[in-house]
Amino acid sequence: MQKRWFLILLIIAVSLLLITIYPKQPITKPLKVYVIFQEDEGRILLEKFKKETGQPYEIIRMSSGEAIYHLLEMNTSGIDVVLGGPADLHEQLKSNGKLLRYSPRTSDKILDAYKDSNGYWTGMYMGSLAIGVNEQVWRNDPSLASLPMPDSYEDLLQPELKGKIEIPDPETSGTGYTLLASLAQERGEEEAIQLMYELKKQSSTTTFSGISSAQRLAVGEVAAVVSFLGDQLRFTNSGYSIHSSIPPQAGWEVGGVSILKSSTNKSAAKKLLDYVISKDAQTTYMNLAFSLPVISGIKANPLLESVQMENLLKTYRFDIAAAKHDELISRWREKNR
């Protein structure tokens, strides 16, 4: 009997010694994340998350159009989280059965309009479409200097602006599709497609993504663009002379975050969702991307204090934008043949 107890105590002692000598191994399986906003913003957020949790990660930067193509058309697997991108992107993934239901710990602090009612995606930021003008280009162009700066989409159709504006392509850009979908919900599909077509004819080119338009505006390659306000303010904050205004009945986005049902790292994915709607992450992202937080109690960045929120299309619905996506894009392609 004594020998038996001796063996049990010896096993316990050896086990404790091994735990001391060989502590728990660190997390090694990386969380694989499609980042739909800017890669540097994603890395800063994910580095803070890694510091807090020890969770390694891999970033794959995608535009929203690319992400949808890879996840729906190519049926790409091995990705855990889709981070950012307009809510209609997440709605499309939801309607195609691609998402796992998960409501982050503090999601009850988020307004219902900024999250999926069934918990398939959660908003992590909010932003509006805006007309951006390079003030230096405008003042130095003899045909533009005497004109008031545009504050509506129709203002961008003035003949003096021919070849001097730019809009993002709604086929590849979430920004471009938000513009098309919001116009369709405000004015009807026929008028929306016609206005987009006129804006395209007025443009020097249509860009692959919204940030590309903001970049070209900042360096003076065009006089005016339509893009998300946060992309414009990012360059304003870096010293570029950009005047931004939110046009009447402007489309807007809630940038979502969701977990793919095919994720092989669901526990870590849930921790990331919990983190990105924490006050720390919300404050960090606002000051990186100049988007508005989705939780209250965060002091607005000074560049966001004068945002004309009353100009937004308050009736804009992401689920309708998602449901109409293929039809609107098909009609857009037909118009451009």
C-alpha cells in the first residue's frame, strides 16, 4: 500500500517538475484574416490583438470585390475572419451560408442598425461617402478657380470637370458599389445607373478601389473624387489640401467583421471579434482610418467633429444592397457595353 502511494506521489512530483521545466507552449496556429481596409491599419490592430492575447496572425489584403469572388466563386477555404468591408459584403456571405453566428461580448452596446440581428456579422466602424476636392489643383486650374466647389453628385457633371474627376468601379470596389446601391435606393435603379454612367464618362478613369481614388486626389492627379470620407481624411491628416463634403442623401457603410463557417481557428476568431469592438480597438481604428466608432463614449477625432451626419441617406439598407448586388452589377455591365 505504501509503495502504491509512493508511486502516485512520485508521478505527481514528476508531472509538476515537467510543467515547470516545459511550460505551456505558445499559440502557434495563426489566425488567417482577410482585411478589406488598408493593410497598415489591419496590421496595427492585429499587432495590438497579438500583444494582448499572444495570438499570431496572417493578413491577406483584399478589396471587397476580390473577397466576394474568392469566397463565393472560387469557394476559397482556410480563412478564419473577414475584417472590414461594407456590411452588404457580409450580408452576401451570410445569405450564401458562409458565416458562423457569433455575437461578441459587448455587442449589446452597438446600435441595431450597425449589426446583424441574428449575429452573423457585427459592425466595427461607420463611414460616409464624400466628395473630395484637391484645393490646390482647384485654385490653380483657370477653368475651375472661379467655380464653387462641388457639394452634390450633379455638380461633378459640370463640363469644366470633364476628365478631372474619378469614381471607383462598383464591380471591384465596395466604395463604388455603396455609391451605386445607395443611389438606387434613393432614386430608383434606372436613374442611379444613368447617373453613375454619366459620372464614369466624366471621369479620367474608374479606380479598382476607393482608397486609390483618394490617393490620386491627394497627389493632384485629379481635381475631385467620390470616396469614403475616412480615406480622404487619412490624407488630410498627412498634410494634403483636401476639402471634403458629404453630399445630400449620401450613401454610407458600416464596416463589418465576421467569422467564416469554414474557419479552423474559431476560438481565436471569436477573441478577435471581441477585441475589435472594445473601446481600445475602436479608439485606435478611429485615429487610424478616421471612421466613426460604433460604440458610444469615445471622443471624436478633431477631423471628424464637423462631419455632416444629417446629410446621410437614413433609409439605406445593407440587406437590400446585398440582395440587389448581382442584379445591379449586371445592369451596370450592360450599360457599359
